[in-house]
Amino acid sequence: METRLFKDDLAPAAKLIKAGKLVAVPTETVYGLAGNGLDPEAVEKIYEVKGRPSVKPLSLMVPGPEAMDIYCEDVPEAARTLAARFWPGPLTIIMKAKKHIPSIVLAGGDTVGLRCPEHPMTLELLKLSGLPFAAPSANPSGEESPKTAQKVYQYFNGKIEGIIDGGTCGLGFESTIIDMSRTPYRILRQGALPVEDIESTLAAGLKIIGITGGSGSGKTTALKTLEDMGALILDCDKIYHQLLECSPELINEIDSAFPGVVTEGVLQRKALGTVVFNDQEALKKLNSISHRYVDMEIERRLRSFAMEGGRIAAIDAIELFVGGQAKRCTHTLAVLADREKRIERIMARDGISREYAEMRIDAQRPDSYFEELCGHVLRNDGDAEEFQKACMKLFKEILNNG
């Protein structure tokens, strides 16, 4: 058998693929050994030529995200988010396979990996053939994955019908593989695409509702409503106080900024409150420290939640805009209430004096600030049941309208 090299006209290579033959193709990572992924005989040749164990499934190269609905069942929105961001590119996404995918591709399983390679010649070949390619790396099992057509030729000259010479592959190692056929999502192989990029993209794809307003306004009720709808609740104030218990780095920064408010590694909250609630510059300094640590923790939790298959999150923060959390949100809601009701709620909730409750409220933003910046506003001046119904109505509208 003569192994042909193709550089310009790819039509003959497409004919080979359609005829059940094997053609090595370039990608942005390494060369792949491609055959018609819907032809069991062509797939069997790939296993034979490569010496690949039959228990190892093959992924399919496809021309774009539209292939997900052709070859996969129950495609999660998170998979579409990743494809929109990283395809073409070095990411293989595993999902439930449709029944017309040959069992030899799946190696007895029920899932299939899809990959859209970032190389113009291979994308053109995919379109010319109109077929998905079963295409593991173009090397004998156990050998180095090839980055050049010449290396593929050394491996398989006379064993495969063709090689597309697309130059040297830039990345030189395989795609990252994520299993999205079930939750939580799992990284099965760390490859050319960093896991951090995948997690941050999934987190950015969440529907996130930012809830803000002064202390005692009733944000907890709004958050509980969202939690019952399956949302991840991120209370910035709670996160801050949790970090005070477990982050020595945060305590050390506060100690340096406000000498005397930390005793033996423990923050004296009332001592700190006495300082910052009476001094706007001191409060700004504290916020600049706390916001940074809270932001890092929120990012960590959102990434983890997204990898678990989560879809909706809520961020509760008085300083939603100044603290920078509003940039994460797809919607923002201001929860407002009468001053006297807020004072009574804070006193009952925190067991503090009226004077301290008033001091806390006076240190916060006026209602007009929240009304101006937020996309939605709810007032909580009535009873709890009435407010809860208003929350439910609004959140359903927000989520149904995207």
C-alpha cells in the first residue's frame, strides 16, 4: 500500500475517508489517525493499525458545536458553554451517546467524546467528508504522539492510505478531556487546555442574581427562596466571617491595617467596629482588604458549584457594586425596607443594642443608591409571606426570561 501525502487538494483525502480508509490529520495538539467514526470496519482498522486495546473508547472529531445534538443525548447547557468558548480547540467533551454511534467506538460504554480540532485543513476535511472522525493520536500505542506529518509517515508508511501535511502541531500534547455525561463533571485527562480555564468558563456561564440592600432589609428571605429553587447561596458577609475563622492571611492584613483589634490571632469584632463605623476612610480600608479575600473565595465556590452541574447562584452583598461582585451577576436586585423595621430586625437577629443597630445602618448606603444601580427592586415593608411570594414571582420571571 502506498501512503499518500496531501498538502493542498483535500478532496481525494475526503474520498478515502468516505471509502472507509484511514488518513492521518493535523490538529493544534498532535496528529490524529482518522477514519469514518460511523463505520465499524474503519474504526476496527484504527484499533488494529495503532495497536490500541479494544477496551479503550475513541472520541469523535466534529466540525463544530452543532454536532452535539447529532451524536449526543441530553446535552447539558454547560457543555454548550464550553464548546462556544473553546471550540475549535484542545477540549474533548464526553456526553451520552446516541444509539447510532457504533458500539466499537464506545468500547462497550454509553458515552462518546466530541472534539473540534483547531486546524483549518482538518476542519475542511470534516466538512468535505460530511462525517465525524474517530481519531486517536497517530502513533502506535506506547510511542510518542507525533507533531509532524514526517513522524506519522515513519510510524505508518504503508499501513494507512493517507497523511495530510499540515505542518508542525503547535501545542504538542493531547486535548484536555472532561466527562459531562453525569454530575459532578470530571476532568479525565489534563491536556493542552488548563482546568482553571474550564472551571472559570463554567462559572461565568451560571445565572447569577446579585442581591443587595442594607442590613435588616430582608435579603435572607429572598435568598432562601432562591435556595429552594436550587441556587447556590453566597452571602458575602457570612463568607467574610468564615474567613476570619480560617484565614490567617486575612487576619494578619487586618492586624497590620488596624493595630490593636487582633488579640492572639483572634479579631475583636466590636473593637474593629468601633473604629470603622465612625471613620469612612477606615471603613474603606477594611473593605478593600475584605473584598479581595471574599472575591477569591466566591470565585472558588462558583467554580466548584459549576463543576457539580449547578446552574443558578445568588450573591448577597451590601457592597455588591463597590466590592466588584456585580460584574459576575446576570441580574441585580435591591431589597429595601423601612428604617424602623430594619432596626428591629437587626436587634432581634444579632442581639445588639438599638444604638449599635442604628450605628450599623447609618454606616451603610441610602436606599437611593441601591435603587439607582440595581435592575430590580423589591420592598419588604409588609409581612414575611407577602414578601416571599413577591420574591418567587420575580425570580421565576428572571430565570424564565434568561
